[in-house]
Amino acid sequence: MDHKMLIRVFTHFPVVINWIAFFLALLMNYFLAYCIRSSETKHFGNYEKMMYANMANLLFFSTLHTYLHPIISIERNVLYVFTRLDYFQLPKLSIRILMALYGMSYCMSLVLCAVTFIYRFDRVCHSTLQYFQTRKQMLLWLSIVFSLGLYWGFCIFHFAQATPYVDKIIEKPLEEDFGIAFVNTTYVAAVYEIQNLETGLTEWNQSGLVMGISFGTIIVGSMVTIFFCVGRVWMKVNTFVHSQIFDKVQKELFKAQCLQALIPVAVIFIPILSFLALPMLNIHGYTGLSFVSVFIGLYPVIDPIALMYTITEYRELMFELFTSR
């Protein structure tokens, strides 16, 4: 099987994986919600609200991912995400809106992960500050998450829309490498420099630069926040008295958070950050990026499993659920 045939097979392979991942995401997040409701532990506090917010966002993300089946690729100086399936035959404008919402949800998952570590840092290292105690404070944090996600979605809808310049670059690879008719696709693209059709000169694409820098700043800022809080909380957690039940619960929750953060950062966010820089390298036909869409689709499944596996009480609740008659 040659390279092009392999790529064409792979464009259909994620469709099956995405549907399986969608139903598993529904199931795993339902089990996690059951564990949260049934738990007798009262030390999680407002963190439970963030877990519910994260579950809602993950299910929204999984729904859009399953419907759109987005595929990431790059051609020359264009990084693009395209979708070829439309079950309800929606107009391209509607698909673009869905792709913007998809990007918005993607951003919110990363920022919300960072906020949960700020919560853990506030709870463990600076409990006197109490930045997450009141309803207004929680709404403020969630508003920040939503606002950054909304900005991300706006950038995708406004700055990453189709142009004749991008059409000309990706039309041939779509048809030859992916075996997909260009007219049957909808895409969004990141382009940092374009060729002026009148002068023939290459010039910076200001809107693309704003989008790329904004996305990179959000990703790097969130990861720096996560790593900083992990380091500070880790040092503090190791000073706890092991005989205290409260400390044991907090340690388990902290480990669960670390596992929750490690997986998406390693297989989703760092690769996407790298991809944002690839258009500057003018790579020709790097369709291998398409494989990342599988990892992205599995993220809503892995995230709740990490919590249920790491926290002892949740494991026990799941064991009771499946063994009780």
C-alpha cells in the first residue's frame, strides 16, 4: 500500500474511531458524574463545580468532533483543518460556525485545566487567599475561561476563513492525497504570509499573525501556569502528614489532576503548538499531521478515566456499581 493510499484509508478510519469515542465519552462522563454525586468526601469543595463544567465542555467538544470529523494537514505555508462530512447538508457558513465553536471548546478545555491547578495552588499553598470560595468568584473564573474560548472561536471564524490564495494551494493535495473533492470540503486555515496577486510579492498576513500569536500565547500561558502550580503544590503536598485523611484525599486529587493534564498536554496541546509554527517552514504536503485528530477525539474519553482511576473512593464506587446486584 503506497503513501497516498494509506492517507486515503486513514481519512475514513477516524470516522469509526470518533463514533466509538463519542459513545465512550458519554459513558465515562456519566460514570464520573455518578461518582461525584455518590461520593461522601466533602473536601473537594468548589472543585466539583469545575469538574462538572469540564464534563459539559468535553461532551460538547466530543459531539462537535464526531459531527465534523476534522482533519489537520499542512501544505507549503498553510496549516489547515478541513471537514468533508455533513450529515444534515448544512450550508458552509453553518459548518464554519461549528468549526469556530469546536475551536472555542478546545481552548476552554486547556484554560479550564490551568484554572483547576490555580484552584489547587490556592487551596494548598495559599489557603488564606480564598480565590475560589464564593459563587461570584467561581463565576468570574468560568467567565475568564469562556471569554478566552470565545476569542479563540472568533479568530477561527473571522481570520481563518477560506481565501482564493489558500484554495489554490490546498485544492490539489485534497484531491490527490486525500481523495476528496475540494468542492465537498469546508476548511479553516492559518496563513502567516501570502502572495499579493497584483504585485506577485510575498507579504505578511496580519490577521493570520494575530491569530497564530494569540493561540500560541494562550497555549503557552496555560501550560506555564500548569507547570508552575504543579511544582509549588508538589513541594507543599510532600510536607503533609500522611496520617490525615484530608491530606490523603488532596494528594489523590492532585495526582488525578496531574494525570489529567499530562495526557492532553503531551498528545494534543504541544503538538498543536508545534503545528502553529510549521507554516513558517514552508513544508510540502505533510499529511502525517492527520493522525493527531485521533488523539484529539479520544481526549474526552481519557480525561474522566484518569479521575476515576486515581481517586480511591471513585474506584471503589465503580467497583460497587459493577459488582452489586
